Amino acid sequence: MVDLRIRGGVAALPDGPAEADVLIDGGRILALVAPGSGAEARETLDASGCVVLPGAIDPHVHFRTPGMTDKEDWPSGSAAAVAGGVTTVLDMPNVLPATSSAEALAAKAALVEGRSWCHYGFFGGLEAGNQDRLRGLAKAGAIGFKVFLGESTASLPPPDPAGLRCAFRVAADLGRRVAVHAEDAETLRAASSAVAAPGFDLRSHGRARPAEAESRAVALVCALCAETGAPVLIAHLSTGAGADEVRRARSRGADAGAEATPHHLLLTEEDAVRLGLGSLAKVNPPLRGEGDREALWRAVADGTVTQFGSDHAPHTPEERRGDRPPSGFAGVQNTLPALLGHPRLPLRDFVRLTAEGPARNWGLWPRKGRLAPGADADLAVVRPAAPAQAVRQWSRNPDGPLLRGCPVRAEVVVTLVDGQVAYGAGQPSGRPRGRWLRP
Ligand SMILES: [Zn+2]
């Protein structure tokens, strides 16, 4: 007798989709069996017509805790996660106070404990002058480090190249990966002073953060990665030139990879202007042109991109009004519905980029990221069709370009966390049972 059988679905197995029942016991996957075969179960979940996926790991969210909880709070952000088939989130350190010391990390963990619908990990902030705190952050449980090379929302002060090299040596020694917001600060400063537009418009934002800012920063990071051996991940890659740098580094054996966001894959600046999204589509790095969008899809197909991340970063509607709106928007609930079943994304690649890739990048493999015996029973049961009616959004500030500008291709029916229903019948279910994950 086992706890649960998920029956009648198509299971997204590591080597491809297959009709299989999933047997779950004690919070773990016990076996994948031919439909109807194997041990009896105390409970059954009908997945007919659905795909059973390893729960998505969203390795790039800003749940705004502590200090910015008018934008998002942990219960609302994690409810949005499970409603989007996401069973683990990795949260960024640019909160107030920043998560750039062991003490700040411990304080943040205490705030989140018992309030999360999904599992979670925390990035430690790498900033100018805190290299000697990185060991403490790793010891306190940081899943990896995040560094901002260019300014963004509440971003941490960037180290200079010498400080970055020194920090990369520490990261290499610790075996912790560094996620990089790769826009070169000098290039941003020069470009934005040349764009002296009064008021806000999307095209000026794009001109103020040109592609060269990204390719320069990516080139520096890849060089330091090769020199120091630090594993790196270029967050929200947005340009073909940046992708070329990462591809070159990988071909020379450097442990460098890149993240793609759904918005950079699905929307151009032109699309956002045509849809009249205004400040709702303002993001760093900005939405680009069709050439860069195409190049990003090529980087997805050839393995240069090693994870998808939503860069879920909500703001309040009040903040978006006015001349200097902040950058970022919600996305953790909308990534799976916008990308699963996309004609350019075979199911195998979807699983590689939402589950396997992030699990490997952040030290969670093989317990997370795969449908296989022994893995934790974090799963999403998904109907590969648009829902009959709009799905309720759970973020405190859910609006964004994915919601406004991208077709919904799939509906999350049930999300399981540790073998228990965390989301079902259109709402979070049970109690928040998410756990803090360390590498
Ligand atoms: Zn971000």
C-alpha cells in the first residue's frame, strides 16, 4: 500500500514523455509504472488528459521579503508559485536590508519559515567590499551568490573588476555558483545620459540600456569564470551578442550558463509598444528587437541557456505611474502557462530548463528536478490547453506583460509539494509546507 497514485497521465520522464502512473510514498516518488500496474494506493489522483511534470524550479524570484512587502509578500508570492506549477523558488538578495551577510540571511529565513506554499532557497548578495562575508553566507545556507554589475531595483553596489575577481575565487573555492545581473554600469551611465527624455517611454528605456552593456558585462564575467574557475550563470540573458559570449566560454570548457526569461523569449519592445503596455513592460535588461529574440531561442535550442527564470519582480500600480517607474513585473505564476506547449519548445526542453537545469545549477539535483524513483514528490499536473476561464492570480501585484501579451497554453490543475496537494481546485490547499533548501 502506497500513499498516492497519479494515474492516467503522460509523465514527463527524464528520457521523454510516456504514459505512466506515478506512485508516491512518504513524500517521495517510489516508482513510475505502466498504467494501472504496481502497488495499491490509499489515494488516487486522476491525471487523464494531463501531463505530469517535475515541479518547476523558478531560480529567479523577488518575493520582496523583508522590507518591500507592499509589492509582494512571501505567502502571496509562494501561492502564485504553486498556482503556476512551481514547487521551488530561489529568492534574490536585493531586499531591505539586503541579504548580504549571514545575519541578514538568518533573519530572512526566520521571516519565511512556516509561511511558504513552495520550497525555497536564498541567494546571498555579493556586493562591493563583502568578499569576506561570502564564506559565512555559504555556511548559513545560501544557495549561491547574486551580483549586480549594473544598477537595478534596490540593487546591491557592484564590486569593481578586482573585487569581482577576488569574490569569484572565493565562490570557486566554495563551489557555489554566482548569478550575475550582467549590464555594465559605465555603459549604462553613458547611454542613459545621452537619452535625456522627459517623462517615461519604453523606447527611451531600451536606448538607455543598450545591448553593448550586456555583451561587455558578459564578456568580463566569462573571462573571470575561465580564470578563477567560479561557476557562473548569466541571469536574464537578452541579446545575441551576450549569448555568443556564453557559448564561446562553454565551448572552451568554462562552467558558464545562462538564464532566459519568458518575457525576453516571447515579446519584443515593438510588441510591448503595440500592446500599449507602457511602464508595465519596463524591465532590466529591456525587451529587445526581433533579432535578439531569435538569437535567444537559438541559445535555448543549443544548450547555451541552462535554465528558465521568471525574474518575478512585482511593483504596485501607484509606483508605475509617474516619470520614473520602477523596472520589473510579476511572472512566477505565468511562466509555465505561457511556455508549455510553445511550438519552439519540445517537452523535453521544457523539463530541462524548468526543472533539471535549475536543480543542477543550484545543487538540488538529484532530489529535485526529475520524475524518477527517489526524487522528492514535487510535481505539477497540467492540462495542455487554455483554461475555460481566466485563472485567479495570487501575486499581490500580478499584472505584467505575460498576462497581457502572451497566449495561455496550459492550465495547472494540481501542484504537489512533498507528495501533498499544495494547489488544487483553483487555490492553495492544506497548509504552507514549503521547506528551506540548501545546496
Ligand atoms: Zn531579478
